[in-house]
Amino acid sequence: MYKITKIKIPTNTKIKKAMQIISEGTFKIAIAVDKTNKLIGTLSDGNIRKGFLSGLIMDSTVESIIFRKPITAKINL
């Protein structure tokens, strides 16, 4: 079983740290969450590449490049 906690990041995470998390993770994405662990969006290599092309650097935060409309599913209990 995979632990999602290993790929959760706050929106103020630096791009360099996010790249490490994505590289080491099984799913090859990071999940951006707020202070209450509410999903804000996802982050992939593609988002980071687009950020670099728009002028971001390794020390920039991921806040502006997070994909904020991910497809989600609710669990029926």
C-alpha cells in the first residue's frame, strides 16, 4: 500500500524540493494541500517544465504552477 503522505506538499514548497518528491514517489506527481490537508491541486514534471519556460527558477515556490482542477472521486461509505 502506498502512503499519500509522502507526496503531499504545501503550496509554498520550493520547486527543487517538489522535484525530489516527484522523482522519489511511486505516482510521479505531488499533491498540493493547504494547512488543513484540503486538496489544492496536483503538480507534475510537465507543470514544472512550463514554470521554467515562464521564467521560474529552482528556488521559486510551486504555488503558481499547481494544476488546480484535478479530477477527484468521492468515497461512498
